[in-house]
Amino acid sequence: MTRLVLLGPPGAGKGTQAKLLSDRLGVPAISTGDIFRANVAAETDLGTTVKEYLDAGKYVPDSVTNAMVRDRLQQPDAAGGFILDGYPRTTDQVRELDDMLVETGGKLEHVLEITADTDELVRRLSRRAVEQGRSDDTEDVIRTRQQVYLEQTAPLVEVYSERGLLRSVDGLGEISDVTERLVEALDLPDA
């Protein structure tokens, strides 16, 4: 049973690594962005609520995000564990996740923080923005998102460090090298 949270700034490779670890561990990679998109596409009640916030360019409130994550973690494929990418983002969400796990008799086993140099992440995201034609992802916007992430996540790093769950892994280099560093941090057997 693996219950894992991946932390890391935008562009650090959380989504890529979550999928690779998911395949390796046999547990679902759960991204809040994917949950939002799936609920919006399925036109669920929660999806309708999320769409209203997203269409207005507003932050989706914790209450809505928490409800979606709670629902996703109750799906049968998550019964044997999961990898969370993009959640929790705030200390309130950490407490909510704790409550969700207590309800199921489980606990979080690992928190991995993928770290990377900010300038390298800005270069990486700027390159991706050009490749994907995302003209709204300017260097200033990317740097602001990096700063917001650092401000929001610093308390989570502290909380999970105090619990002895956090391990930081260098997110720069080849994708396979980063994956191996993550596996080593989890003390998993080689595949």
C-alpha cells in the first residue's frame, strides 16, 4: 500500500513523474487538474461548480477541491494506494487529507518534494509555452507562479518535515534519472 504526495513547483515534472511512479507502484496518479477536467467534462454537480470558478478566472475554493479529492479517493482503484499530484496545496488541505485518510483507516506514507532551480524552471516553462503556443505564459507570469508556489508550499514542507514524511529529490536532469532518485527516496526495490 502506497499513499504518496508529490510536491514541487510548476515545471518540476510532477505530472510526468506521477505517471511513471503510478506504473511502477500499481496505484493511480491523481491530479487535481485532471479531476477538475473530468468533472467538468462529465457535467457533474461539482464540475458545474468548478466550471463557474474557472470561467470567471477565479481560484477554486478548498471546499470544492476537497470534495472532489474525497470523491476520487473513494474510487475502487485508489483503495490500494495513490499518488497525489497538486494536492494538498495549503495547510487546510493537509488537515482535510488527514481527515479523509483517518475515515478510511489509512495514513500517508510518503511525501516527495521535487526541487529545481527557479531559473531552470522558468526556461523549461518558457520553452513549453512557445511549443504549445501559450502566449499568456510570459516569463513574468511564470516567475509569479513560482513565487506563489513557494509561498503556499513552504508551510506544507515544514508540516511534512516535522512528521518525518518529507524527502526532497533533485528534479533536474533526464526524466529516467529523476525517476530513479524518487524510487531511491522511497526505498523501493529496483524494477
